[in-house]
Amino acid sequence: MLTIHRLVKRRGSRTILSGISFQARSGRVTGFLGPNGAGKSSTLRILLGLDSATSGEALINGVPYARLRNPLATVGALLDGSGAHRARTGRAHLNWIARSAGLPRSRVDEVLAIVGLTDAASQRVGSYSLGMGRRLGLAAALLGDPEVLILDEPVNGLDPEGIRWIRTLVRERAATGRTVLLSSHLMGELAETVDDVIVINQGRIVADGTLAEVIDGHGTLENAFFALTTPNGGRVAQ
Amino acid sequence: MRAITAELSKLFSLLSVWVALAIGMIVPTAIAALNSVSTRKEIALGDHTAVGIDMGYQELAFGVIGAIIIGVVAISHEYFAESGESGGGRQITTSLIAIPSRLRFLFAKATAVAMVSAVLASAAAIATMAAIRIVLGEHAPEIGSEDVPRLAGIVCYWVLTALLAFGITVLTRHGIVPLAILIVNTSVVTVTYLLTRLTSLAYYFPDMAGIRMFIRNLEDSTVEIAPLVGGLVMTAWVAALLIIAAIVFCRRDA
Amino acid sequence: MSAEVARPHSREFVQALAAELSKLWSLPAVWLTLGGSLILNLVLAAAFVSAGLQDLTGTPNALDIGLASISYIQAGYIVLGIVASCSEYTGGQIRTTLTAMPRRSLQLIAAHLALMIVVVPAALITATSGVLLAAIALGDASAPVELGSTVGILAGVTGYLGLTTLISASFGVLLRRTLPAAIVVLGYYFIAGPLLREQTAHAKYLPDTAGLAMWFPQPGDASALSPVHGATVLVAWTLGAFVVALAVYRKRDT
């Protein structure tokens, strides 16, 4: 379970998050939506201990990320890009991550097979396409078979088959009682995948509830999103 | 030409270039000031031979590190963007879409590098000579008409060294190798100077030949090279390197 | 479900060290830098031997001549330290590192220790091969060299190169980008440092000059630091640089 409690982030005089609170519960897929610059990535980075919060808390199973005893077995995270140095091979990248958690090499081969990178494992990351880089990032996220998955724009750069695969993957994880938090710009995609929805705009939570609750009265998730995040409800100016 | 203006604005948007400009100004000026202070002490003790013929020029030979940095980063920043964000967008793709002719792109870049280095060299030469004048006062070496070709030599040396760094970086793409080699070779005792102990052919290395344009009293020199000849030798090296770089750059996948 | 089984700190550190070693092992730049330094060192040592044989003023000493190239080759180790640190900031790898190893102090200590484990044998091999080359090439022409002092001096060179690599790595952590870090550290070691050495006696406490005392004794200079004193000063600089880098690293948004 992920708990964000009154989280504030300021950079200089700019307020990026103004005291947001929400939860992502076990056994459910939580969609995290917002326009560019709304504060999605900042929230995820604070949750992962990459950025520090000005005030408030971001907890994973009740603990800040940096105090997790076995981070890889608890949280798998995919942020933008591959998160890998371009001069290393895909397998070498996963190998060092596996070492940091004392995972066996056989687990590296397993995740390579899961994301479909077995044949490209000996190539340099610099030669990967956008989609392959994303698959490598996913492989790293799955390495410790974590209880929580945090995925930032996971379908970005993936082909239709990859998108369907991600959808199945997150549904399966939730079905076994794990927690999934995923952000996406693709409303249609999210509507088919998530149980709960959190909408953030200009550093504030503007909607938080089940998919049905958030859509209620708007017809589709896309309509609900525009109604919540734009002053004119997303109507294109004539 | 618009391509050159574009390259100039790219250069000035890089932090490293501003650092290079500061280093190019400060290094020779500060060393010249420090050396002048010790020279003044020697003069006070009655040693009037303390002012050497190469005073100021020697110090300017170290300042060339500023020009080296400009030549290296002008190319290397196109290839490797380091930042916390991934993707590390290679600007070269965008650049080559904006200027599809690779030769024109390279020419515009080299011209921008040469222009910035020339201005930097002139400013550094003025500042260095002024620092000596301020510290030594009446004892400072006269600057007369015979100094004009030497000062021009300094500017040529900086521009040619910047282009040398530029050419090597086109070939290596990453800036670290040319930067390390060229900074090491700007050291107090350069590798090429040591090689002259081994073979007099080493006097024809680009840097050893190039400094003849402005250094008049090269320590233990066994080969005399006229300033103009030295300049031409260095120019020939740089021209050959740039031609190779241009051929490789045009044939290579971006 | 993976339970929160407590992982002892000692095991966490060993695993972090294994991960950091694996990173260095799989980074081609590490091998290119170390291999390049080794080869260039042999080439330079051969050049120094050849110059030493021509020099008729004194008896050449295999130890002095074999190590003369180290003051240039240290550039390779400086670059290695910087590349090792700055490689984290390519492709967003730092985020992977910090999600896998969120305790930043532990991770940075493991990274520096891993670097030491790679650099120390490489430095020892490089220094020894240069001395061996000089000893074999000079043969009977060399002044006699004591085994005891040779071992001491080789240990001094190895320690010097190792600590210099760590200082460079700390600068890499601070500046995050390869070229600016290389400009600062190489500029100091090859331009500012040697010039300061000539200008002021206090320079003997600076990291480059103090480190030099570890392997380049100056018997003529009574005020020079002893090898042990020099090593102590250099270790203090290395720790200082590391503490500053760690303080910044712990606080930084990545």
C-alpha cells in the first residue's frame, strides 16, 4: 500500500505540490492522471526517495522508501527512459541491479524472457529502440518480483502487443493482492486497466475515487479528465 | 551566414563555453601577474635581466586551454547529453535535420569556433600584457611594432589549437579523450617537448611548431624554425586533420 | 508476497559492493581507460629510456626513468575516476541506482571502494611494467637500484594513483558531468598545480605536490614532505573531497 500524506514540494519560489494526499491500495490498480507539469513525476520521484519532500510524507507499506530493507523485493519502478547507461548491454544492466539485492543470475534471464528481450540482451542499450529501452526498464522493475509496482507512462513507446501485455501484467499483479500505481496520458488505455483514479492538476488532487465515481456524469474518463483539469472543460475553442 | 550565427548562439548557450572563456582570460593574466611580481622583486635586487623576451607570451601559451575547451565542447555536446533525465537526446540528429548538408554544418561550426577563439585570444593577450604593465610599471617590456606579428601569432595559435581540438573531437565524438590529451600537453613540460629530446622531428609537432609564431627563446632548442614556417607547419597539420574529420563525418551515420 | 525480512547492514553493503563492481566491470570506458593508460605508459617509458641513454651528463636510474611517465599517465586515472562517477548520470542510470540502493552513503562508499579494488592492481601493474621496461632496456647502463626502495616507491605510486582517482571520482559526483569535471581536475593537476608549485612553498601541502612526495623523493630539498607525511596529507584531501561529495549527494534531488 502506498500512502501520500500532505505532500509539499517547492523548488525555489515555485510550488510543485501543494499538500497532496492519496492512497494506492493493495489488490487494486490505481491510475494517476494529470496534464504535463501537474506534479505526477515529482510525486513518484519523492515516493521513490529520489527527490526530497519540502514537507509531508510518502510511505510504502508505512515506511519511507530509503528505509526499506529490501527495496527491490518491495517496489519495482519504471520512470521515463530505460534508466540504463547506453554503453552497457541490457543483460549487464540487469546483472548489477540483481547483485545489489543478492538475486541469482537466473532471475535476470527470467525477466529478460518475460519482457521479450532475450535476443537483444547482449546488445548495448544505446542501440535499443525506445520500446526496447522501456522493456528493459520494466525488466528491472520486475527483477525482485516486488509487492508494489510504480509505473510512469508504461505504455509510452510500446507497440500494440506490448500495450496489451502491460495491461495483462498489471491486472495479474493486482489479482494476486499486489499494489500497482500507474500514470498515463492515454485515457482509453487507463479506463480499461484501472480500478481507482487519482487526478492531479497544478499540484493539487482534483479527483480521487473508483473509476466509476470519477467518470460519474461525464460519460467517459477523457471527458471527466478535461472537465477536472481545464477551465473550459476541454471544449476546443472555435 | 545564418548557419554560423546559429552555431554561435549554440556555443554561447553552453555553460562549458563560458567556463572556457573565463579560464582563457584568467589563466594567462593571473600567471603573468604572479610572474611579474617575482620579476619585480628580482629587479629590486638589481637584476635587470629578469625581464625575458618571452614575458607574457609564455603565459599566453598556457591560456590556450580555453580555446581547447571551446573546440572540444562545440562538437561533443552534439553527441552526448548528460543529465538526470534519460533519453539523453542526441542533438546531432536535430542539427543535421536543420542543416542537411554535413559539410556546411561542419564548416559553420568550425568558423564559429575559430571566431570565438580569435576574440578570446585577443582579449586574453590584451589583459595579460596589461597585467604585466600594471605590476612592472616602467620596467615592463616595451611593446613595439615587432610585437604585432607576435601578438597575431598568439591569435593564430589559439585559433589553430581550437580547430585541432575540434577536428579530433569530430573523430572521437566524445570529448574526454581529446580534452585529456590536449590539457596534458599544455602542461608546464609538454609531452611533445619531451619528445624533442628524443628526435628533432618532434619540433614539427603542431604545438611545437605553432609556438614559434610568438616564442622567441625556446629552451635548449636544437632546431631553429622561423615564425612564419612554424605557423605554416601548424596550419598544415590542422588542415589535414580537418579534411580527414570532414570525410569521416560525411560518411558516418549520425 | 515478499516479506520484509531484515537484511543485515553488512550483507547489504557486500551486495552493494558487488553491484558497483559489476557496474565497473561492464563499462567499456573503464577498460579502455585502464588499457590505454597502460599502453601509453609503456610508450612514454620507452621514450624516456631512449632519452636517458642519450643523456651523457649522469648515470640513468631505471626507477627514476621508468616512473617519469607517471606524472602524465595520471591523467588516465583522473579520467577514470570522473567517468566512473559521471556514468551514473547517463541514460538516467542514477535513478536505477538509487531505487536499487536507496541508502546513499552506503551506496557511495561501496562505489568508491569498488573503484579502489579495480584501480589499485591496475596502477601497480602500470607502474611496475614501466620500471621493468626501463630496467631491461637500460641493463648495465642503469645505476644500481635497491629492491627495498623500489618496492616502497612502487607502493607510493600505486597509492598516489589510487587516491588521485578517488579525488577525481568525488569531483565527478559533485559536478555530475564528465567534461566540466575533467576540465576542473585536469586543469588543476596539469596547469594550476605545477605553476603553484613554482610560486609558493605552501604548495607542498596541495594534493598533487603532497602526493608526489610519496614516490618522487627530493633529497636536495630539506623542507620537502617525507613519503609518509605526503601520504597522510593526500589521504586527508581524499577524505575531505569525499565528505563534501557525500554531503551534496545525500541532499540532492536526482
